Amino acid sequence: MLYVTSNLTTMKKLIALTILILITSMIFGQLDAKEIQDTSSFLNLDSIKTKYSKAEIENLILGYWHFVEIKSPKGKSVDISELDNSHHKPFKNTDIRFNENGTYRAEMYYRTGKWEYSLSDGHIVLSFDEPLIYVPAVLDSIDQQTLLEVGVIEPINNENLEISLIDKNQLVIIERLYNDKSSFGYILLYFRKENKMPAGNKNKNH
């Protein structure tokens, strides 16, 4: 029994190593040195993050936020199809409601959970009621359970939102991009505060 178990463990490690090599070669094969340099230059974004206090952010964030558009660092509108979704974000292109009791709901994906502002990290932490499991397109042909068992992918239990701007009417979220074909380094997600729930959401449980 121990021999069989050992063989299975070794096999899983070999499968995981093979898959990781495949992913690495596919990703970096699509990037040239300039793209990698451009992407890394945007990783320190503290200068564009809001300087509001924890109390101010926790007060302003409450309510229903309607997704408006995505913009590049230079302010140009970006279509979601231009982006590489290898780092899927569950709040891109969706309305989201932050409740006073510490819960939230992302409309497009019907994702719910709890939110809190982390003063030490300077971002909002969103925990998921149900973990998100995302399989990159390059691995679609491989069984999801196999990928989980060998540790190539892991359930995602939370998401961090970095705020660039927030007031009573507008919310701008920073989304960092890694190995992205656009070479933006990051994008900005624009939201507008809605005083009332949109008509199509009246009967939903918020």
C-alpha cells in the first residue's frame, strides 16, 4: 500500500511539473523583453492610490456601484476583449453593492461574501462565500479535479480591491495586470454610485 501511494504521489508531481513547464513556455513565448519591462514598471502604484482614511473609505464605499468603463493608465477607454484574462478578476465589468453589515454582492457573477478595509495593506478585502476556481484557457483540456489534486490551480478565497479614487459619486479601482498582452501594467475600473437599485435588480435578494 505504501509503495502504491508513493508511486501515485510521484506521478502527481510529474504531472504538475509538466503542466507548469507548458504554462511557462506558452506565457513567456508570447512576451518580448519590452513587454516584460513595461509591465514591471507599473507594479508600484502607491502614488495613485487614495489617501483617504479607513473611516472615510468605509463610509463612502457603502451602496450600489454601477460599472461604467475600463481605462488605460493614460485615460484611454479599453474594451475588455483587449485584455488577457489569464488572471481572471470576478469584479471586472460588473455592478457591485457594498452593504453596511459587511457583506457585498457582485451582480454579473452573482458572487457574494464579506468585505473589510485593511488599513495595513491599503485595500478592500473581499472574501467569497464560495471559492472561485479558475482554469486558464491553456489548460481547458485537462480535468479540473486533476489540476486541483496536483496543485497546479488552487481555489481562490478572496480578492483585493485597490482604490485610486472614491467620493460620493465615483469609485475607481486599480487592477494590476501581469503578463498581459496589452502591456498596460494596470487598468482602472470606473464605477458610478446609484441611489436606487436598477429596475432589473428589484426582485433580487441583496
